[in-house]
Amino acid sequence: MYRFMKFLDTLEHYELVRLKQGMEKGNIDIEKTIQQKIKEHEKKHAKSCTTCSNAIDSYNTNNYTVIFGPGDFRKKASFCGLDCLEYFLIKLKQMKTDAGKTEFSSISQGDDKNAEKTE
Ligand SMILES: [Zn+2]
């Protein structure tokens, strides 16, 4: 929200007025626009591999990105190859069976710091 307020600070008065009018007339649908942006982000691979932290080369065909979690708490994890994806899935499965209570929350707080939130 802070960055959004910062963004509004960059707009001129006439731009704010136009933005407000656009929203009122329904020409600008902020919710839809944000939803589209979220989809764009989800389609992209993360910058680094969740398992080994290697940088993800977006042109490499061996990259994999999984999106998981409920719609309003969606998470994304990218992998530089099948081995890393497999390792992650095995670990994820272990975590789910070990402690069915912690669910996905343990992933973001655990050692998978590269897992990106996609919200
Ligand atoms: Zn990797």
C-alpha cells in the first residue's frame, strides 16, 4: 500500500482527476487491471531456483514453475530443472505428511526463501 500511495504522489492533479473520472465511468477497472497483472506475474518464472538458488534463465526450456495455494494466498516456486523440482516436491510431501497442520505456511517461513508470493 505504501508503494501505491507513493505512486499516487507521482501523479499530477489532472491525472488524478482523470483517473477518478475513468473509474466512475467504468472505463478504468482497477480490480480487473490488478487481476491481469497478477496473472502476468504468475506466468513468469521466478528469478532464481527455489531449491538451489541458481538464477533462472527464462529462455531455458528446462525451467519449471509451480503455482500452489488458494487463490487469495497463491504462491509460486520456480526450478532450474527436473531434479530441483523433484527435490522440492519430495520435501513438500514430507512436510505435508509430517505436520498436516502447518500446510503451506511452513514453506515461506522455512528455508525456501526463494518461493515468491504472487499476490
Ligand atoms: Zn535448481
